[in-house]
Amino acid sequence: MTVFKVRDAAELLGVSDDTLRRWIDQGRVPSGTDDAGRTVIDGADLAAFLSADDAAQHDPVDRATSARNRFVGIVTHVQSDPVMSQVEMRCGPHRVVSLMSTEAVRDLGLEIGSLATATVKATTVIVETQSGARG
């Protein structure tokens, strides 16, 4: 299973290292230690935290933005049948869902807690700003 150093997990969550360490100390995020004694977070535990309601409400980006088309994140759910799969990822404050072949899921080794990058290509892009924001 994938494990993440505090710095890497904090970046994926869109928070500072200090904030994540505080959450670990509060028991909100389970952690362990690696062979070198560093604090690490299991990928499946990080995925569970990202799937929780309180994590979904946390949006560290409080500004108008047009998101880029590559999202690095953690796989939080995989639902497969013999032909197709639905893969859900949390990429910072964003939830990304992809439909792909089950063969692709196996080939990529996608499972809950895996680190992956979603690349989005669309013919329609909608850009939003906060209500009343002017450039």
C-alpha cells in the first residue's frame, strides 16, 4: 500500500504541514511511522479522510480561479464490473470521477489510497467566480 510523508499528504490536502500535524495530534487523521521514524500516513487512511464529510467541506482555495487540467490526488473509491469501472479521486478540494475500462484500472494498479493524476480534456469549460467579484 502507498504511504505518504506528512509534507506530501498536506500538499494533496491543500493545507500546511502544521495543519496536518495538528489533525494527526487531534486523532482526525491516522498516522504511523516509517523505518526511519518519520510520521507517515497510509494511502487508504488518507483516502478515508478525504471521503469524510468534514474533509469535503474544507476548501483551502478562497479565491477566483480557473483550474488547470491536471489534478494530482488520491483514489478514494473504485467500483468495477467485468467491463467498466468508476474511479473517484480527491485532488485537494476537488472531487474527480472517471469512467474507464476495468482492464485499465488493473493495468494502472488503481486502488483506494493510490496516488494518481487525472488529466481532464473537455470541449466545454465553465469558469466561475465568486458572486460580485470583478477583475
